[in-house]
Amino acid sequence: MKMYVCVKQIPDPNTVVSRLDPDTKRLVRSGVSLVLDPGDETTISAAIKLRDTSGNSELTAVCMGPASANEAMRRALAMGVDRAILITDPALAGSDSLGTARVLAEVLKKEGADLIFCSTESTDGYTGMVPGAIAEFLGIPQLTFAREIKVEGQKATIHRVTQAGYQVVESTLPAVVTIASGSFEAIYPTMKGIMSARKKPFVQMSLADVGLDPSQVGEAGARERVLAIGKAEARAAGQVIKDEGDAAQRIADFLQRYQLL
Amino acid sequence: MTKTIWTLVEIENGQPARSSLEVLGKAAKLGRAEAIVLGAQAAEVALMLGEYGAQKVYAHADATYDTYLTLPATDTISDLLQTRKPDLLLFPTTYDARDIAARLNARHRLGLITDATDLQYEDDELRVTVPWGGENVVTATLPHGPGIVLARPKAFGVEKVASNTAEIETLNSPINSASQSIKILDRVEVASEGPALEEASIIVSGGRGLGKPENYKLVEELAKVLGGAPGATRAIVDAGWLPYSYQIGQTGKTVKPTLYIACGISGAIQHLAGMKGSKFIVAINKDENAPIFAAADLGVVGDVLSILPQLIEEVKRRKAH
């Protein structure tokens, strides 16, 4: 089975407060620590687990991003992905989710993917619209919000998270599968993994290699326009107390005062 | 000029879903609201939508939509888009509507804005408000004609308008069999005690500060004695303590309870985005510099593991009186 996982490099959500540049209206990437999206680590782990139990399968990580995304790809390889493709081109800057999906879909079509893993949404933009758009461009089904996945023959079955529990959902292959964050135990790179990552195939592609016109992607192809970036309203701060053995009493007093008990 | 706005109305237990009615009400305020309702119970639900602001309802009563996800609904809306020209599609942010929106976006090269908390027209230009990363608020527009906006849950209230009857157009075109490829085999409801997280008026939520998964039971216990629902941060969901359904935040559920008690939660921006609309926020954390305190009405600097058992007993005692 030819398996793929779409990944993204983002400002580290655990250390960086993401900011938008009021002039370019894009995410500030310079001077901040960039990492492989933690959600993608779960997704890669799910994909590796399936590859290892599927026999005769290969897993490739695909990323559209700036040249710095090299490092995120190295991490994916160190985790156990077999090969990596990075599509990087100045014309791609400012792409919206549709432009991103178009580029990824074009590469995946040429590759002849059987199964494409994506995270439900990225941890910076959160639109969650790329996987479904990839599926539409490829004309294949999408299985979304998966917390379990099984492949048998030409069918994939997932447990799809819902408000009330989950649905058991199946589709034909090829398909796009999105993984719900935290659904699979993360695989951490071992020293051996890090060493072997250097020898794994790593392809870099430009937009011309992909075969798309610059007008379809980047800022030129974006269908939305940011008019203004403002400051969020801060919530008024309340009272902060130190626990001196009476905290439970004081919280209960607070609840009673506002008739919350 | 009056704008025509389409909304997708989802059906839950034979009723229009609350999140659908929220966007329908907003659409009615912006212009002419038209609803699309699909599924075995579409005809009955269509009749209920006038009083929530719909002037017209497109209804296709076919059980295929209930069994096969995403593609049949995408095809039907796509067909409607060929012959009618709405100004905007305003969808609720639900699991199913997100999937449909993503495909419509790609099929018709529509513009798409997600996570909207407000929208309006100013001088004929659409202006959509999107909170971004906790510090910024973005105003965006769709300059290339009709597009899709996905609204954040609870961004708008549900309002009934004066008894209004919607015109109903019954759709009956056959559903393409090639689009019946994502099949629901089974639906499993995971029983949970007490109210659902989205509906609860009291939420007690836990984070990394609880130390280890076993301590989460204190959060559940406090939620139980208060008659509320337990929730969690992404950090402990990612760590595997709890299923995704507990997750509150920008990724996960957006909640607006009357009371939110944050236990051992530092207050990462992505968590605050999902709960700062709560009426009262109480936070317990050992780090006095935790960002959660900036949002809390009552902040307690202390050991959550010693405070919670006392608080559970204190609430029980006061409730008994």
C-alpha cells in the first residue's frame, strides 16, 4: 500500500504566542521556534502503526512550506516515515487552504496514493479544510475525525468521533483519513531513527515541478482577503487569592454569592 | 440589496440542531435566509424552520443522506448552486458541515472563512470577524463572489421570529450512486453521567496540573456534586488521559457555561479560546503567573489536589442545607 501523511511546520504552540503581521497579514514565522505540528506527530504515529501492520507498505510525508520545513521533515523521518517530499517555492507564500490542498493533491495524484493521512486540523490555522479539499481534488472519499483505523482489502474502516460518541464508518480506497488529535500513542524518535533519517530519500520540489501555475496558488490564488487585524478584547481580571487552608470555603462562598450552588 | 444566505440545517433526534438554528437566526438578520435540510426527516423538520427565520427551505427527504456521509449532501448543494445564486453559505461548525464545506470549497473554488464569531455587511461588503490566536481579531472578506463562512458554535443565540411560514421547495433528484462511498455502519453513543459538555451550565475542567490521570476523578467528582459536566485541556487529551470528546478549546469544544472551574489549567491560548465566554470563571493553579488567572473572576493560588477534595465536601455540605 502506498501511504502518505500530509504535515506542516508551525510556530511551537507550547512556547510561542502566534501573531499575525499587520503589514503582510501573514503568520509571523521569523524569530520564533518552528516545530512539526504536534497534531501531526499523532497522525504520523497512527500512519506508522498502520504501515507496520499492513505489510509491503511505504509511508511518505508530504509538506508544503518554506525551506525551513526541512527540519520538520527530518523529524517525521526520524519518527519512522520512509521518505519525504517538501514542496517549497516563493510563489506559494500566502496560500489559503484551497491553494495548499491543490498543491498537495497534485503531488499525491502523481504519486498514486492509496491512503492519505492528515491531521483533523493544524495547530496554527485550525481551518481543518485542507484534507476535505484534497479528497475533492482527487475525487476520493474522506474519512474524518478518526480515532481508530483498520484497512482490509480495498476498504478502510474508522471510528469517527461525534458529539455523543462515535460512528463506525467505512469507505473504499483510495481515501483521505483525518486523525483526531491525541487518538494514537505518539512515537518518539530514537537515536537509531535520527541516524537513519539522514539516509532516507528526501525530495524537494518547486511549483514548476508540481506542474501548477502560480496564479492558482499563493496570495494570487487566495479566495479570501484580510481587511484588518485588531487586538482581542481582554477579559477583566478578577480577584486572585492565595490558599491558606481556607480556599475551599472561599470558593464555596463565591459560588453561593452568585447562586451557583 | 437584500442578501440571500443559505444555511445547512442538520437534524438531531428529529429536530433541527441547535447549532443550525444559531446560524439560521443570524442569516435571517443579515438578509433573506434560506435553509437546506437533507435526510429521512427533512420534510417534518422543514416545517419547523420558518419560525427560526427561514423564508425558504430546500428539503430532500431521503434516508441516503443519513447513511452516506458528506458526498450526497455536497452533490445536492452543488447542484443547487448551479441554478441559484446565493450571496453566502453560512454553516455551523459541526463534524458533518465541516466535511461538506471543504468539498464545496474545492469543487466550486469558493472562498471560505472558518471559526467566525460575527459577520455583517457594510456598504455591500461582507465583513467576517475571526478571533485569531488569543491576541488578534481578524476582519476578513470574500471578494470573489459567493463563499462559505463556518460559524463558531454559540457565536449566535437561537431566536424565534414572529410566526413566519417558510416556502418549502421539495427536492427529489436521485442521489448519485458513485457518491455513496462513505458509509455509516454503526452509531455508538458513549453514555456519560450528567449533562453534555456543550449544554452544561456548570463545567469543571482539568489540565496537566492534576499531575496524573488518576487525579482526574476529583474533577469528575466535583462536576457531579455541582450537577455539571467534566471537561479537559488539549494537553491531557493528547497525553491520552481522556477521549477527544472531553477537549475544550480552539481545537475541541467551545463552551459558554454559567460557571467554569479550571483545575490545574495554566490557560494556554488555545484553551482560553474555547471557554472565555463563560459567565463566571474560577481557577485553581499552583503557579501564580499562570495566564488563566488573567481570565478568572476568582483565582486561587494553591495545590489543586488538596483543595479539590475539600471543595467537594464543602459543596456537598452546603447543598445538603
